[in-house]
Amino acid sequence: MGAIAVITTVGTEQEANELAEELLGRRLAACVNIVSGVRSIYRWQGRICKDSEYLLVIKSMEEEVDEISATIKKLHSYELPEVLAIPIQHADERFLGWIAECVDKSPIEDDDSDDDLESGDRPA
């Protein structure tokens, strides 16, 4: 099974942060990028709607997609949240290994060894 990027959008920065933290806390994702300033124009219930949203790019492994989707649907404020899983291709093998390591739920001796690293010290 390979690495994936799961895409979803949310309406508020708070919801984006809460969803990202939940996915990371459950070891379902290695990283969640939150992109602000997304303008979405879409058709919903017979109307054309325009909203500002936050885009989440969730880096994980294919075997986690069902649980990621379930978590998004459970916590999301939208009636029909977007959940798109896209295979990651042509990535650095070390980066792919990092994703796999981050979502590995096997017991490890020192899980908090990098908790004190600054944001610039980690891959994203």
C-alpha cells in the first residue's frame, strides 16, 4: 500500500485545526497542511454558493483512508464533506518512509523524542 494525500475543506480555522490535531493524535496522518484563503464556488441544493474555506491536505497511507474518512465525517460541520484520496507518486523515498513511520501504530519505546523540535525541523 502506498502513500496518499487526502483533501477536504472546512469553513473555519478552528475546525481545520481541530480536525488536523485529531488526525495526528490518532496517528492517521503524518502531516496536515492547512491552506487559508480558499474561495469555493459550487452548486448545492439547486443553488450556486460562494464560500471562503480552509483546504486541508492530509498526508497518510492508503490503509488509513477509511478511518480518515470516518473521522472527517464524524467531526465535520458540513452535511456532505469532501473527502478525496489521491495517490502520492514520484516522491522521495525518505519522505514516503517518514509518512509510513508516522502513521505506524506499532508500540515504540520513545514516541515523544521529537516533540520539542521547532516547525522548521520537520518535513511537511
